[in-house]
Amino acid sequence: MKIAAAYLRVSTERQDEYSLDSQLKLIREYASKNDYIVPEEFVFVDDGISGRSAKKRTQFQNMIAWAKDKTHPFEAILVWKFSRFARNQEESIFYKSMLQRSGVEVISISEPLADGPFGSLIERILEWMDEFYSIRLSGEVKRGMAEKVSRGEIVTIAAFGYDIVDKTYVPNENADIVRRIYADFLAGDGVTAIARKLSIEGVRTKRGNNPDNRWVRYILQNPVYNGKLRWSSDGKNNYSRGRDPDRSKWIVVDGQHEKIVDDATWKAVQAKIELHDRVTPKYRRDSQPVEWMLKGLVRCSNCGATLVYAALSCPSMQCHNYSKGTCQISHSLSIAKANRLVIEALEACASASVFPLAPQSVPRPANGPDFEKALSLAQNKLRRVQEAYEAGIDSLEEYAQKKAKITAEINSIRGKAQKAAPAPVNIPAYKKKVLNVLDIIKDDSATEAAKNAALKSIISYIVYEKQNHRLAIYFYT
């Protein structure tokens, strides 16, 4: 018997799809009739997710990772229809070609295909029809939502500070927090200061995250709090992404819900934001230094975020989360001072006999399972082969062949795991490598990019322990 995976998906836009339970039932019936076994660990489910893009389907990506693994855990992927696998023909062809190279076939249990080139042609036609349906449906949904918004009807989830009751927004206990955000902003507090204060108080966004400066700005610019409804045909009306939305595609109408912010407060806040944006230069990535020696290496001891460049009169770095308002402890550090401390530390290490090595786990295949999981999988396959023989499904000869193949696979996995185990550090060789790095970072003619690359060849990360006033350096093995 052959092992297969099952991929189940339902979207939110269709009513004629089989439920997840129904899809799985049909797949298991097909498997039992066609000499397949579908283990529970190989049932992958994406619930309520569109098939237009594979990036948002986490279980789909997990399934692809398993299929690409060298252990070849399954030989086929069973789906109710090809549209469950993908509604984008380009992605469908890409992933099916990738799976084919790994010896994995995608089978639609309700759309049998003939062998040969004619079957491939039918499959491409089915893929094109699925993509055409998805594109057409998307346009119809957008038109329907635009029509509902024009009538003042809600089409999105409730914003922070509101609940949905009887198909309208109703202020909840967080409405006072929204009012306070507006009041504090008009009183002179910046968005980062407001975010930090709310985070200290234990306020969380609707997704359970700490408030940050982008979230506060979005609250301040969302007209829903002034009794309006805003919707964009392209869905890009969110200020929190750090870019200006295309306002020409906006629909802004009077809603049927209660205002949290009165007209005078709303207008005053919008005027202040507009003035601020007019006199404050836009953030430009190319205004930041392209490279600096410790870029990407130093972390905050409070939240673990990377320390990023702070464009001040004295070049320094600061915790990225602190600059957004989500970390409560400033980790401002002079870049010149940090560079000097790192050089002194490496000079000390070059004469020491012990290195503080960063914890390193046994490597695993890219996007795939670790060795322990692969070994467990192979052992399960061996158990199933034995069960198939005992049930009279396989002959003794077939059982012997399969057992030999899987046993060789188990031995191969164990051998790879042993080779992947971290090797003991050769201290003299490591000292030489540290000295080579020191030569580069102390060379005034070397670029900051070259110094950064040299440090990253031996250093895993550096923690700025502010309470202890020190940098803790962790080396690679």
C-alpha cells in the first residue's frame, strides 16, 4: 500500500463547497479503494482561506515542505478537486512541477484524468477555469461590498472600541481608550509616547499585541470613530503599513453607528496630523547609512529585538521595539562606544581558552522536519508495512522488499543526524579566525560592510545588557 497526504481547504466565499469533514470522508473512501493509506499526521487543512495565493496557506506550505523532504514521506496528495490545491494556474503548475520532481503526484478524487497528453490538457483547462472563476468572483464581491458601504452598511470587522450588534457598530469598554488617545494627542503627546503609555497600562490591540506608534496613528486617522465608514476597492486603506494609501479608491460615507469622537475633536486631530506631515520630512530608507559595523548583531536584553540605527547628532543605536513604543526600556547605545567594546572583547577572546558559544540545535532540512521527526515517520512506515503483511494485503516477498527499503532509510537518517551534530571547537583554529576578523575591523581602509560581514562570520548575536552596562557576545560553533 502507498502512503498519501490529504489536503483540505474551504474558502469563505463559496456556499457549494463540501465541508472539511465531507472532503476528508470522500478522500478516505477513495484511498481505501485505490490502495492508499492517509495517516492522520498527513492531513493538512486550511480553513477559510482563499486559494488565489499559496503564501497565506500555512498548512499548504507545511505539506509542500514535507513532500520535498529527502525521506519522501508520501507518494501522492489527494484533494477533493484541483481547485482545493490552487485557484491560480501559474502557482498550480509551479507546485505540481516541484512535487513531480520529488515523485509526488496531485490527485483530484472527483476529477479523474486520462493518461497521456490529453489528460494533461484537461488538467490545464480545469486549472484555468478555477482561476477564471476566482477572478470573476473577486470582482463581484468587491462590487457588492461597495454597494453595501454606499448605503451605510458595515462590511468589515469592528474597529478597536466597537462591537457589532444587530449589524451595526456599538461602542464597547475600549471606547474610552480611543477618546483618551485623541485627547492625549491634542494635549501634545506623540504617537510613540501614547503607545508606550497604553502598553504599560496593559492595553492590547484586537489581535492581542502591544500598541505601537503605527497602531495609534491608525486610530487617529480612522473616520469610523467620527461616525463614518471608509472602504477601499483595493483594500489598501491601512496607514499602519508605513505608506500613503491611494485615496482616489476610497469610499467614505456617513455610517449608522454612534460616534466615539465628536466633530470638533476629529477635525482638530486631522489638522494637527496634516501640519505635522507637512513640516516633518518623510522617512527615507536611503537617508540611513547603508552599512555600519554592528548592523543586525546587537539585541535588546528586555525584548530581544534588534538595535537599529538612530539618526542623532551622535550616531547611536536603539531598540527597534522601543522606537515603536512596544518595549518599555530604552537601549540607546553610542555606536562608537559599542565598536570599541566589541574590539576589546575580541582581543580578550583571542588570548582566552574558552569561548561563550551560542546554543546550536541539530540542523534540519530547509522548510522541513528535523531528524527526530523524520526518524519517527520512517518507523511508522515500517509499522504500517508490517500491519499490511499481517492483514494479508502484502505477500511475504513484498513485505521483505518494503522492509529492506525502509530499514535502509532509517539507517540513512540516523547517519545524517550523527554527521549533523555540532563538532567540538578547535580552539587554536578559532583563535586564528578571531585574529583575522580583528585585522579587518581594525583596518581603517575596510568598508563598514566588510567589517559587518567579518563579524557575522564568527558572532551569532550580541546582547546589550543595559542593567549590567555590558555587551554579551555569543560566538558560532
